[in-house]
Amino acid sequence: MATEKSDVLADAKKTPKTTTPHVELNTFLKLMKIANTGGEAKHLIRSRNIYVNEVIETRNRRKLLAGMIVMFKGKKFPVTEKIVR
């Protein structure tokens, strides 16, 4: 049984991890010029002023995928393929 477990672990190490292209919310806010600094982005997020897909978001490093919509002060900012690459 110990051999089976080590085989599984060895296979897991060989399998490449696939990652979906994304951008973190705090980075997105800076790219869109909503925030000038990371600290300002963090403050906006924590003060519950940022919506992702019409839901209040409080996580700084929320992974945004292409097609999502970020909203701030009633203005919508789409997350595009170009941004997440």
C-alpha cells in the first residue's frame, strides 16, 4: 500500500499544473486607473465599493477571468482576454 501512495505522489509531480489566464482584482484596479497604488486598491476593495459580476467583492487577490465585469461607482469595467494574458 505504501508503494501505491508513493506512485500517486510521483504521478502528481509529473502532471503539469494547468492554470487559467487571470488577473487579480487589485492589479485590475490599477490597470484600469481606478486606483493609483496597491494600498488604494486594497482600501477600495475592503470598503465594499467594488463589485464583481454585481456582487460586492472584498478579496484583494480575487482572480478575475475574461468575461467578468467589475463595477465601481456605477461604471462597468469588462475583463477582456487582452487583460488576462
